[in-house]
Amino acid sequence: MNKKKVGIVGASGYSGEELVRLLLNHPYAELAAVTSRQHAGQTLGQVFPRFASHPRSPQLRFVDSNAALLAKQVDVVFLALPHGVAAEYALPLLDAGTTVIDLSADFRLKNAAVYEEFYGNPHPAPELLAKSVYGLPEIHRSSIQSARLIASPGCYPTSILVPVIPLLKAGLVKPTGIIADSLSGVSGAGRKAELDYLFVECNESVRPYGVPKHRHLSEIEEQLSLAAGQPVVIQFTPHLIPINRGILTTLYLAPTPQCNAEAIQEAYRLAYGNEPFVRLLSGKSLPDTKNVSSTNILELAWRLDPRTGRLVVMSAEDNLTKGASGQAVQSMNIRCGWPETAGLV
Amino acid sequence: MNKKKVGIVGASGYSGEELVRLLLNHPYAELAAVTSRQHAGQTLGQVFPRFASHPRSPQLRFVDSNAALLAKQVDVVFLALPHGVAAEYALPLLDAGTTVIDLSADFRLKNAAVYEEFYGNPHPAPELLAKSVYGLPEIHRSSIQSARLIASPGCYPTSILVPVIPLLKAGLVKPTGIIADSLSGVSGAGRKAELDYLFVECNESVRPYGVPKHRHLSEIEEQLSLAAGQPVVIQFTPHLIPINRGILTTLYLAPTPQCNAEAIQEAYRLAYGNEPFVRLLSGKSLPDTKNVSSTNILELAWRLDPRTGRLVVMSAEDNLTKGASGQAVQSMNIRCGWPETAGLV
Amino acid sequence: MNKKKVGIVGASGYSGEELVRLLLNHPYAELAAVTSRQHAGQTLGQVFPRFASHPRSPQLRFVDSNAALLAKQVDVVFLALPHGVAAEYALPLLDAGTTVIDLSADFRLKNAAVYEEFYGNPHPAPELLAKSVYGLPEIHRSSIQSARLIASPGCYPTSILVPVIPLLKAGLVKPTGIIADSLSGVSGAGRKAELDYLFVECNESVRPYGVPKHRHLSEIEEQLSLAAGQPVVIQFTPHLIPINRGILTTLYLAPTPQCNAEAIQEAYRLAYGNEPFVRLLSGKSLPDTKNVSSTNILELAWRLDPRTGRLVVMSAEDNLTKGASGQAVQSMNIRCGWPETAGLV
Amino acid sequence: MNKKKVGIVGASGYSGEELVRLLLNHPYAELAAVTSRQHAGQTLGQVFPRFASHPRSPQLRFVDSNAALLAKQVDVVFLALPHGVAAEYALPLLDAGTTVIDLSADFRLKNAAVYEEFYGNPHPAPELLAKSVYGLPEIHRSSIQSARLIASPGCYPTSILVPVIPLLKAGLVKPTGIIADSLSGVSGAGRKAELDYLFVECNESVRPYGVPKHRHLSEIEEQLSLAAGQPVVIQFTPHLIPINRGILTTLYLAPTPQCNAEAIQEAYRLAYGNEPFVRLLSGKSLPDTKNVSSTNILELAWRLDPRTGRLVVMSAEDNLTKGASGQAVQSMNIRCGWPETAGLV
């Protein structure tokens, strides 16, 4: 069988590296192009030593990005670029008929004004916002099947939306007063040479940041509002902890009168009982990032607290896999009509 | 000047080791006795190699605990024992006139029924509960000055009570709906040979535990209720993160109508402006455990979120120092009439 | 195609878990049985939560080991047992015609007297020593093809033998004066509830151990002697460092007169130029455990020092993959006539 | 008693921070000035949050360095500057009569030609090389007592010289064939925003670097040659491991005919039996960086290997304390006639 050719634009960061890892072993897709201004001319193995022994490493030489050329070489392009840069690359690729899966925040919002409020500048290509599909397969699978531009959600949104949306849809929790307390590994900050992310500054350290108005709140709230059928504003506190990979989110929710243990269990069973990448924990098990590292799985557990009347839901995922590149590959699988788990187990 | 003689019962764990570190360099107290059934006969340096070069190490030989003998040798005894064991050691020491500073949970509650509810067995010495003082100096300094039995609070309660009590007392936050989300280093689990705390099980892992009813809730709620003048029930979620030392707590609070930024700042200034061990952060600074490790300081910052109307308060402390042994030494300083910071800077 | 059925005896440690990871995704082998006295009755997902979502997890229930029964169920058995215990399991399996791949040290030596010298007790099944093959594929591939009992080498031997043997065979380094300085991640110590391996005892710690006579010296020296054609005694210093996975070994060797850069390069090219799991680094690259983690690859680089006249060779591998379970699977592939990289890329 | 005033030039890195920590609590010295181009105008607490609660923090504002002004304010200056920059600061301070303790490599060599060979450029102030004293107190205490310019040795040299020099002087080991294999924490690389030292690049990684000709070889060999009375060339391999603080060095030495266990023990006893900062381990104890972290102590153990005839010596120290700032303070204590352990226990 001929594999479909795919490319990665901006493949030199951590989510780019994770995309390479997944695509090199994909049964239906062939990684045919990798671009990076900084690494142009280097082989895959020179940029990412861990792939140096892969049979395809010598042929896969980084090139400077050229959308027109890329569009002729590949059918699907992943954009692993910083926020704000992705939009300019997407337009010519889409015009050329290429399927674009963007890992940045550029196309995740429907509302350009919200983008400007949270990102501080006007959206660079507002006309594309209407065409893009929010690439969270467990929620928007059918739209992804025919999408031309998929805005693949990042680590924090995934860790919050997957646990909360089924409860909102089932009317089991109130759309007000939602609190998300998240703990992220350092790879979530990207591969940037900044003092804050040095080993010595992160090891033996844990710290909150971006309190109280983190940029990713915009897309989280937009998606929750969609699910709730009314505007949702949440409290979100991200923290940086000394692990490479992983996000653990603890959610505090207010149950509605019809909420009880059976109803919650049933809502999750209906939503995720057959999902290959959502693991509903049972018994005394609680999520742990080490159980999902380098996998595309999100672990989920919940407790109804009889003392406070509150519902506590906890999720764990690998921020680079289910929280970034794995999820993007999952969307590609759906879009291309392949088994959804292809290359992800 | 003659130093006052002090002893440690059960000095072989992490908080015992931290007590040793602090007391070896204390200007007014002399560590005169260390006990441990397991290590009886060994020198300080054999049990804790890092103290082997201290001039006093060769003389300080561990002995099996004998309360009657200990009472003759020292004026102050720290109990660094597991919960449930401390009570039996405290009684004879108190009878002999020794000042007892207990680091376990045995004497932190006033209500023996609550003890039984949370610890699963009747309190071993309920008559002592009335006599003990909750050793949180920033809140109960005057009672500590004359206490015979000081129940020194642990890491989670300290990280929650210090931030919340002034706000409750000032009527700036509601006593309902309080949420405490805490992240603890692994030394908080004690020096126990259990699979869960192996390096490989904790490294690259973050996980919640004890959800939703952790034992320490009992003393946290008793103290908050005292401050609020009414029963307080809170939501508390502890997590284990891969650092040796440190606790980071993020608190979610509901402001009362009279609450605003100036009032919060003023309440904290009044409560802690002159406290040597509470650091009120200003500007963009947020707490970070690495800034307080091996110190007796608790860092505190807060943000009023205009989007949600909620108050987020964050604290960081070293779980072994301000969260255990440093705080116990601070209480000793107060009890003995020494400068409160003696041996702690 | 029907997959060949394989089993794992003693699958509850770290190398057992790594075997499970590799075998669950193997194209030609089917993991059909897992045994563990301690976990008998539990599913795969209960013992190893990270595999809970695998389609085969519910069926794969741990059983107490029964060699006779196992021999009827599977064609190949991996023994992931402590040293000394493996021998008793091997005998009945071999009698029943099962291929046995042992990850312990029990069958790695040819000389039962050396076993007794290093392990402190007589060998439990000396008659099997002559039948076993030392399962280092890069050195003993042809013997592995027809072996019934494969003694798969561990992490330290692999990290030393792969770099040194080609140089000894080519007469480029003297068989005397060899020094191996090795740094091992904590998973190398096994999944044992001992104080020494607690997170707090290993984090921010690096320490040598087993100096100067570590048990694995026996097999390392036996294999080096075989390659050199004369008895070889080496200096070996293992150290424990705070990583989960990985071994970095630095070797100090004395070049012979005929040794020079070209000769070394040629010796390694001949030995490993076509080996899929040995990566000969070039240019300025030096080995790094993070580039081989969770892979079956050993990275290798060398420097001739003109100042000292010495040859320094450095290797990096994942102690659980190339240093244990990956290597065992590689041997199975060879033994069964499958592509050697099957299930390992 | 009036304290002597001291200053730190270039106080914004990790060794600068460690100097601040030690000098803030020194009984005889008062930290009166801190300079940093980058942080000029900021308080101590703004640059190093962990000192923000220290009573002297508000007054201690960073200034841009001005040697003439500094010479009027303080009696002793520590230079915590990058190599090559220190020389230009030292000259005017020395002219003004200030005692200078330099933590860089600029004044550690006697031979300017060796400096140029290893550092790639001519020495900026060769006339000062003759005046400087190599500030290793255990070896050069008497010269330090009257030194005006002290070149305080760094982490690698200290971890090698302290163990080897007494053996060379006693003629117990040969001056040829010495091998030093060192493992350093990441703070040794300095506080530099480079990709190589990001948390994600260092965590779960161990790697050699600077093989085979590291810059610090020059001073190590000069000092060993001095002790041996003949030129000494050694093999040195530094490795980076994921800890914040600490160096573990394993040394491989060739005993001379007169060497035996008693002679080694006696040589070390004579050299270090009364040294407050060298801990000679006995029994089965081996060095461990966690036992010396944040202390000025170097742990030392050795094993004569009857199998190889080689002597293995191991040392552990905190690279920022005994390996940098603690050692510099120790030299200041000696130079100023204070107890050598002042401010260091």
C-alpha cells in the first residue's frame, strides 16, 4: 500500500519532535518533509539524535519552509509553530488543497475579538476561523472527518475539556464556579533558551504562573460555553512542576440537583466507554502522569465529596502526546479514514 | 551562657533529621539526647552521615527511649514519632515537668470524637487534648508562651491556615466553599520503605491521593472554625510531586461584599507585616518552593480575579522546616523566651 | 499469520514491565501468559496501570507460576526473576521443549566455581551452564539462532562488552588495565521497597556502590577473556544517579602499538556498521542516555587522547531495554527466525 | 565588634548567590556591596527571592561595578565573574590595597603559556600570576594567610586535588596514569540561558562532555605536578548529571611498591585528620553528594582492589560550596585571621 505523504513545518521543538516520533512509525503515513529555518540542511538525526538510527533519517533533511513547494510534496501538513506564526503558513497550503493540522492556538477560537483580547493583537487571518475545526476527537469527531483546517487543542484545554464537557452536556454540573488547577511538566513551556526553564531553576521547584488570566482560558471557555449552551467563565491556575512530560488537572465542580454517582458514571460511560484514548479509572485508582507518559491516553477519575457536596474530577495526560502531537495524529487518522489508533499504540 | 538541654524522641525520620540540623546550630539550645529504638547505640553521624563532621556527633549516641531518664536529662523534648505513638511518650514527660513539643497529629485536635472519626481509633490520651496548645506561632503566639504541651502543626495545615485565617477573621472571605489544592514533596510521606515512594515511582510522576477525605482535614477545619467563629468544612486535595522538600498550596476563596484589594492587603499587613517567617510577595512575584527550601519562611501571594470574582491565594513553604521542624523550634523559642528567630536564619 | 505464544515468569518488576510493553506490540509474538506469585489473580492493567487500556489487558490475568502448565501454553518463556530463583524454573521448561530466555545472572557464566565465588553459594543447576548461550546478539548471534537456553546479559555487561570486544578482538587495546566507570539509573536496582532507593534518598544524590568487587564483574570478565583469548581482569565502578532509565559507561583503555584512529574506526565499522542497535557516533557527538531511552539502541563514541596516549570509549543505553528486556526480545527474534528488529523500533 | 566589610563583584550567578548566602550569616564579615551590570538598581531580594526576608536585603541594592568606589567601601572583594573578565577588575582593586578572592580561573595558573594553550587567548594580566596564591586551604594554608590575591579553585580541581595530593606527596601512588572520572550537577554550568541546560534536556539524561581536553586540566595538572615534584598529566572525564548541586569524582590510581592500606590511611590521617572540611569515611561508607550538599565538606573514601592492584579513591562535595563559594569564604577566614570555620557550619 502506498502511504500518504505528510510534512511538519517547524519541527525543531518538543511537539515537533514528538510528531516525528509518531509519524516515523505510522502504518499509513510517511513523513516526507520536515522544515525549520534554524536547522535547514541538517538531517533528522543531527537535529534529534534519538532518531539517528532510523532508516529514514539520512534522507529526511530539514529544509527552509516553502509553502508552495511543500504543497506539491505532501497531502497533510502539521504546523508546529509558535502562536501567531502559523496563520501565515496555513493560507497558501489551504489554497493548494493541502490538509492542515495546526498545533498552535491560531485557529482554535471562533471569535476574533476574543483572540485579540487574550493574545494582544488582531487575528492575522480572521476569515479562516470560521473554516477551522477544533480538533478534539472525543468531542468533534464528525467535523474532523471532513475538515480542511484542524486546530488541534493543546495540553491544558484537553486536560480540562475531556473531563468537563460530558458533565455539562448531561446537566450534571453547573456551568458556573468551575475551577481547574493544573500541573504541567516543563516541556509544556517549549524548547526555549530562557533562565526560567533551566534545570537548576525547575528542579526542586514548584510554582504557579499566569494567574489569573492565562491565554488558553479563551479556547477552554469557548468550548465549554458551546457544550453548556451558555457563556462559561472558569478559574484556571497552571503550575510548573519538575517533570519532563505530563499534565495533571484537578477540577472542582458544583453538582446540579440531578447529579449523583450513578449519573456521573453513566455520563462518562456513554461519552467515553468506547473511546480508545480515554481511560476511566475505577475503584481506588487515581490518575498518575507516569501511567500515560508517551501514550495518547487521558486518565480520568472522580470523587463526589459527601462532606462538601462538591464533585472533584482529576485527569492525567502526556502534554506532548494527547496534549499535542498524539492528538494531532489522531485527528489525521480520522480525517484520512484510517483506524483512529493507527500509529498511536 | 548555659544552653538549655533538649532532646528528640524518634529522631530517625526526615523531620527528626531536620530537627537535628536546626538544633545543632541553635544559639540557646543544646541537643543533649536523641532516641530511636531502631538506631540505639549508633552515633549521630552513623545515622545521618551529613552530621558526621559536627563536633558533637561522636558524643551524641542514639539511645532507646526512656521517658523517665529523658526527663532528668533535658528540659524540652521534641516528639518526632508516628501518629498514635506520641501520646504514650508525652504523659510521663509532662508529669516530670518537661516541656513537650509534639510533631505528630496526636494533640492537635480539641475534640476527641473528631480524632476518632478521622484516625479510626479512640484518642489514646483524651485528657491531654484540653491542655495542648496548637503550635502555629503566627496565630497562637501568646498561648505558646506558657504552654506545657505544644502540638506543632504539620505541612499541609500550615500552608492553608496561615493564608486563610487572617481573611476569615477580617470577614473578607466566606467560611463556605473554601478549596485547598496542595502539592507536596516526597519527604512529606516520611522515611518509609514502601514501593509508592521509590525514586522510579515518583520521578516523572504527579498524582493526587487521599481524595476526598485526608486526615489532616480535621485539624485544618477545627482551626478555621475557630477563626471564623462558625463550623468550616473545606475541600482539600493533596498531590505528590517529585521534589524532596516543599509544599505549594493554591487556595480558592469566595470574597465577601466588603472584600477588595486594599482590604486584603491591609489584613495581611496587619497579620504578618512584622512576622519574620511570613513573606508577603508583591508585584508580579508568585510563591516558589525553591525560594523557601531549608528556611522557616512561608511565601504568600494573592490575586483577585475580576473575571470570576474569586480570590486565589498561593503559599509556598518547606514541608520539613516551616511545615514541621522549623516551626517546632520557633515554638520552642517562644516558649523559652528566646528571640523567635534564634537558630532559624 | 498465527503469532507464536510467549510467557513471562515474574513479570512484576521493572524489566518484567518492559517485557510486557515490548511483547504487547510485537508483530510475531503474542503475550499469552504472565506469572507472579504476588499478583496472581490480577489483570495486567491492575498490576501495570499504563497497560490497562490495551485490548489484551482484561484477558491477561496473572497466575501463580506452574512450569508444567506454562510449557503447554507457550513456546517461549522469559524469566524475569531474581538471581538464584531462575534456575529452578528453567529446568522443567527446558525438559518440556520450551525455549527459555533468562534475564537473571543464573546462566551467564560457564564456570560454576566463578559463580560460587561471586554469588556466595553453589550454582543451583551447574549442568545447564554448558547448554546456555550468552545472549549478546552483536557478539553471539549465530549461537543464539539455535539456543534452547539463552542467558540474556544485563545492563552493565552490555554497556561494557559491546564497546570493548571488537577492540580486543582486533588487538587494538591491551587486555590489561581496563577500567569501566558506569552510571546507572535507579530502575537498575529493581522494584524493591528499600530505604536506599526512596525518591528522597536518590534525588539530588550521586554515589558509587559495590566497590571494588561487583557481582557482574564475573560475567564481564568471562566474556572479555573469551574475546581476548587470555584471562582479563578489569576495574569496574558502578554509581547510582537520579534518573529512571539509562546507563552511561566510560571506559579507559590502553592502546596497543598498532592502534590508531583509523584502525579503531575500521574495527567498529566492521563490527557494528550494519548492526541495527549499535549507533556509532561521529563528529563531536557524545553518548547521552536521553537519546536512547525506551529504545534498544546503544550509543558509542570514542576519543584517542594524544596527551595521555589513552583511549576513552563511552556508551549509553537504556538499562531496561538494550540492558535487559529489549535485548531479550532481540534474542527471541533471532531464535525464532524473525526480523531482528521486530517489535523493537 | 565591628565586622569587616566585604563585597561581591558579579553576584548574579549561582556561585554569587551562594556567596551571598554564606556572607549574610557570617559572624565577622558584613556583606556591604553587591555588583552586577545586569541587575544594577535592584535589591538583593529582587534578584534572589530567597533572601528577600533577610533584614539586610532592602539596603543591599545592586550597583554597577566601579572598582575605585568599591575599594573605598570594602576590605575584601570576591570576584564571581566569567573567566577572562576577572583580571580587569582585580588590578585596580589590588592597587587600592583591597584583598581580592577570585573565583574564576584567571589567576590559578603560574604559567601564562599554559593559560593561552587551554583558554585560547593570551593572559590578560600575566604579571599578577606570580602574586596570586592558589586558594586550596588544605594544601596552601600558610600562603593564603598573607595573600593579597587568592585564586580560589573550582569544583573539579578541588574534588581531584584534595584526594590525590597527599598520596603523591607520600609517594604512595605513581604520578603517571592518573584517571579522574567526575560527575557534576547542572549548577556547575552556570546560570546561562542555553538549550543544553534546560530542565527537559538535563532531566533523565547523563552525558560526558569536554572529552578529552577540558580547560580545568591545566590547573589540576599544575597543582599535581607541584605536589609530585615532576610533570603530571592526567586523564579527566567530566559528566553532567541531573542534580542541582554536587560533584562526585572517582579516581583510579596506581600504587607504588611502598603503598598499602595502613600507609594510605596514615597519609590521609596526617593530611586531613584535623581538617574541619575533609571527612574521611570509614567502614563501608562511600561518598554521596546528598551528605555534603550546602556544606563546605568534602567526603573521601578509598579502596585498594586486590584483584587489579589499583587504588580507587572517591570524593563528594557541593560544587557551589566547597567547590566554589564556601572555599572562597574559608580562604577569607584564613586571610583575615578568623576561625577557619566561621560562617561555614
